[in-house]
Amino acid sequence: MTNTACWDSTSSICSMEPTVGCPPTFPEHELCRNVKDVLPRDSDLDCFKKGMLRWTLHRKVQKNPANSLSLVWGLIKELEKAEKWESRKDIIPLLHTLMYAIIQTAYIPDELYKRVYNFCKRLLTYPHPYCAVGLSYTRRIQAERSSPGLMYQRMLTAEQSLKNEHYPFQERVFVLADLEIFGSLGQVLMEDIETLGSGGTLGHVDYMSCVVQHAIQAALGAQQCSGQKLAEALKDMGQNVEAHFQEVLAALEQSAEESDRGARGALKARLQQLYSRITDAEPTSGGPLRDCPLPNPEMSFHLWTEDIDIWRLLSKWFRSSSSSEQFPLSQEQEDFELGDCPSDPSPSETTRHSVMSVMSNDSGIEKDLPPGAELSAPQGPGAHTSWEGGKSEPDPSKLSRTLGFRIKPSVKDSMALLQDSLDNPSSLVVGGGDRGRGGSGGATLQRRAGSSALLSPLANQRKQLTARIVVMGDDRALGRLAREYFFFRKREARRIFLTLKINLQFYYIPVCGAKSPGSSVKNKSHRWDGEPCALGSYLSMVDPWYNTNISSLGSMIPKLAQMSKPEGPKKDPFISDVISYYIRMAQQPVFFTIYFVKIFSSGVTKDPVEDVFLTHLDIDFPEFRQISATVKDRRKSSAEGFGPYLSIKYNKVTLSGRDVEKGFSVRTLGAQINAIPSNEAEDLNCLTLTLNECTAKSKNNTPIRTSHVKVTSAEHRAFAVTLDRDGQRTYKDVQSLEISPCLDPGYYIQRSVENKYKSGEEQDGGLSKYMKKGLQLPMNTFAGIVT
């Protein structure tokens, strides 16, 4: 099978139009053979082909309800075989494929529901992550069995933001693509993701018809429902279908709340009456069922430029959603929330991260301004500039006024931050022995992974809006995401706004850009060895299903986008289909610690600069780059080494949690600090420091594992620091730096307020004792960490 064959297609995504003829029906044994071809194996050389096979398999069954039912039967048999032969590595891929087929199957008999439910329940006795995935799907199947069609209805209603009174949840997908990688392909990807991917020309009436069609078919089956008659009747109704849509939602949600066999009987009777009213047919008349493919969710595509601010992006979406009616704000409050305020992450603010109050000598009266001074507009986040020396300085002859903001969190804000911490399992553990900055000693080095459903008592208190942020790019894009997330949390900690309303979910598609001659010349001074998508490689290592469907796709996205030409035949939206599958089925997050770095420059009067990084920090001496290789080889063999002296002080992390403070000085040409392990044997939630060009006989060649480190140039030679391998985040003329796990801004402010009136050593008390201390970035995968 070639890529072109899978990419090209003239079929429709989802349509209520009656079709002439019927798509081919495939026998169960052939579908099972296709399923086996999709499963990941250790000997796989080209995982992308398996990802294409998975997409082709779901496309095949979408077009015929008989194929969907056959696939469900085949998948549960394969799962029972995997359980019998203890082939655990096949369970999670098969289970995700099964659930995705169940959601879109027109009708499933109760005995098949029971068989799937019993299998998922048996997974609760398995170790993590199988028990976490099994618990999630056990709850879904239990609800689906009592209310057939519930998962399809909820998913479609939330993804397409269909207004109703019974299920108020809404979702939105934001795809952020690296500008340097996708700059020339932005228009093509936007068409694939936004136009073709989000249902094409379908409107809300079509989506409502899909919900009604699927719910009635799932409850009645082919013996009591004719899919063709129902589709034709719904099409003739036009806008009047909304009343039936509201009735279906009310019936399904009521049945889900009661969740017993009597409720299912009542639901079936209610939908049978609705079917008779819509079609004017006898209750016992049946016929072939119609396919109701699940359209892709509504997505928005953005090339990630400096103007993209996640907080503002989500704020605008919230204002346009129907949920904003439940949070009425005055015009003054609205101007404050969406206007420029001091908590916007401007470059000058990063030098004053820990300063929580500013004294002003401005009287606030315009005529008191000095002669010739103008009142300038406040600088917002849209005025961001590069970190590398070329940032613009404010005009000293102008004064700017910004709106005030509240620093002390109210009781409501504190409780919101506390609940948000408890909903996040990362709050229970701070990686890398995070003591000294609020963490507790003895913290485990094991990386946290998995959903919070098993841990949080407040998990059922769901927020009505869910923003799914999909990042496409390499480690540079993830570094910008971590920085944006830090400023998002910082702004919310100062003034709660979106935390109460929006649930954030992060997804990552690793894509490496091709090295062009222009880019190599531009970044000639910045060359790094190693994997440019280190975090994506790690997720592929711990989750084989992620490697098959997502990681392998990254290398092909630019090629597939180039193959898609606007003037060519109509094509299936392959990229948006894969993104839809990813965001729907990947519910097990892996948590990555965000690290805080304080950088001291060589200037005496300059304040230290503070920033964060996620994957890498590189230390380099620019003046030594031009030294010839022969000189380096000759000096490396000697005992004195080569390069300037670096003084390194660090806390050596141990599995027992009793960190040991150590330090040494060494000659070296630089160092790399990595937060992402390269293999499973070194999978610890801490930093790994490696020195460059160290003495051949030196014992410091061994990588150092630490969570807190301070690096100082002993000879006062300035060095350069690059964060997350991003040339635009390079700091020059650096004299020393300090690295530690980043504190969550909400915890920091809460603890500062509580300790303001305390004397002696700072200790956690009040609400801060229960809040998460470290800031971690959750990245969703299909299984979490499979061991």
C-alpha cells in the first residue's frame, strides 16, 4: 500500500445524504488480519505504514455499519486472546481501536456490551497503566450500555459546540505549528485542518441530524429502525430537527443519570416513539441501518509567531462560547481581563519574577507630567521581542500607565488554585528532590504518568470548557510552550479568570524541520548534537502506540502537506483525522518538570534574568569555537585539560531522596544539561549534566544527575546559554547561572502571603501545604508509561 493510495480519496467524511448502493462488506477474519497488521512490533522498521493502516482500517469500517460491528466482535476476541497468552503489549492498542469503533458503530447488542465491560473490568487487577486505561473504559462502557449512543452524542455535541440545555460541555482544538518548520506549508495545513478536517460544509443542523440518527439506531437496531427512512425524514425537516435533537439529549442524559436496566428500557421506548413521529412508520418496521461517521472536531490552525499568546487565545474563545453567559462581567472587568495588564509576560518582567509589588511616584494627574513627556500606550504581550540582545527598550521620555492588579489571592481564588492542584496528580510529587524552593525532601525520582481519575476526589467537578492544545514542532516549540504555560499560570495566580472555566489538555506531534542552506548559515554559531525531538523520542519509547500513530507521522506531515494540492481531486483529511484520533483517545498524561533558571550577566549593575526551560540547556564559550581541532586533541590528552575553568555546585540526587551537596572545578569548553532521558535505563525525573572536552583522565566525564545546580565561570570568562536549543532564546555575556525545579506561581504567591506575617524559617502552612509546588507540563499519550 502506498501513501498516495491512502491519501487520495473522493469519499465524503460525513453526510446525511442517501447513498446509491452500499459500500463493500468485509468478513470478520479479514478485519482481524488487518488489526494484527496494525499492532506495533519490536522489529518494525517503518511505523508510519502501520499508522496509515490504522487510519485505513477505521475509514473502511466507517462506511458500512456491518463492518463496524464485525470489527468490534473481532477486536474483543483478539483482546481475550492477548489476555490468555499474556501479550500485554497488545492490550492497549487493541483496546483503543475497540473503543474508537464502538463510538461509531450504529448498533451493538447487549451481549457484546457485556463482554467488553467484563474484559475492561478485569484490567483493574493489572498494574499501571493497564488499570488506569481499564478504569476509564469500564466507566464509559457501563454508561454506554445503559444509554446506547451516549459517547457519540457527548463527543459530537462538545466538539461542535452544539447549544443545548442538557449537556453544556464544549471543546476546542488549537493546533500550534512551528513557524520555521511549517512557514511555507501554513496555507495547505490550514485548509486540511480547518476546512476539510472540521466537517467541510456541514452545519449545526447536519450535526444534530447525526446525533438523532445515531441515537435512535443505537437504541432500536435494524429490526425496529430503518436507517434509510430516518435519514430521509431528518433531511426533509431542515431547521425543525433541533427540537428532536433536544429531546434525544434529554432522554440520553436522564438515562445516564439513572444508569440501570429500567432506565434503558424507558429510553428505548421513548426513542421508539420519537422514531415513529419522525418517519410515520410502524414501530415494528425495520431495515438496513445507515452509517453515521463521527466528524472531526472544530479546529483552529495557527503558525506559532511571537504574537501568539495562549492566554489571550483562550480568552477570546471563552468570550465567543455560550458558557460565557454563565460568568457575566461588567464592561470594566471585561476591559481589564482582555486588556493589557502588568502580569503580561513582557521581557522586562522576567528580570523581576519574584517581585510582587511595584512602587510608583506618578500622581496619576496628566498635568503633573514633566514638560515634553507623553502618555504612551501600555505595552502588552503583543510587543514581545527576541531574547537575544536585540530587544527594544522603552522610551525614557514617555510614561506609561497600566491597570492595577490584585496580588493577595481571595479565598475563592485560593480554593480554585487548591482544587486545580488536587485535580493534577503531579501535585502529589515534586520531581528531583525539590527542597529549598518549597519542595519536600525525599521526593521520588520516578516520573509521574496517568490520569488523575484514581487520585483526585474532586475529579467529578468538571469544567464546562476544554481547550486541547496540539503542538507540532521540535524541542524549540516545546520550550516556547513551557514558557507560555509558566506565564499562563503566573497570570492566573495573580488574578483567577480562566482557571475556573477552562480545562487545559496538551498534545505533542514531533516534527523535525529539514535543514536548508539559509537556516544553516543563519544559525551557524548554534549547533547541537543529539535528537532535535528528544521529548517526542521519549514518548515513543515509553508508549509504543504513540510511536506507531503520532511520532512516525511527524516525519511525513510536511511531505503529505506538499502532496495535497488545492487544484487536485478532493482528498480525505488524513492529518486532521490523525489529530482527531489522538486527542480523543490519548487520555494518559506524562508529566515533565519545568525548570527555572536565573542568569547573571557579566555587568555589575545588571539585574539577573529569569527564564524557564523544559528539555535542554546548553553552555558554550563562543571565543573557543575557532580553536583548531589539532590543538584541542593535543591539550585533551594532557592532565591539565583544555578550556576555561567552570565552578559547578550541585545536589546529587539519590533514589532514597537524601540529596548530597557536591562541587568541583574543571576545565571545559561547555556543558549540556538535559531534562529528557535518552533510554529507559536512565528514566529518572531529574537533570543530567554532561561536560564537553573534559580532561581525558578526569573523573568528571561521568554524567551528573541533579535537580539543583549552580555554574560559575571561575576565570570571569563570559559564556553563552541557550534554552531548549532555540537560537532566539540565547543569553550572551553570562557569568553564572542557577537551575532548580520551577515553582508553580499559584503556590509561590499563596506561600508568600501566608509567610508575610510569620517570623523565622519559611514553612508551608494553610492552603499552601496542600497545593502543588512544582510546575509540570502534562503531555497526553495513549498509555502513559508502559513498563
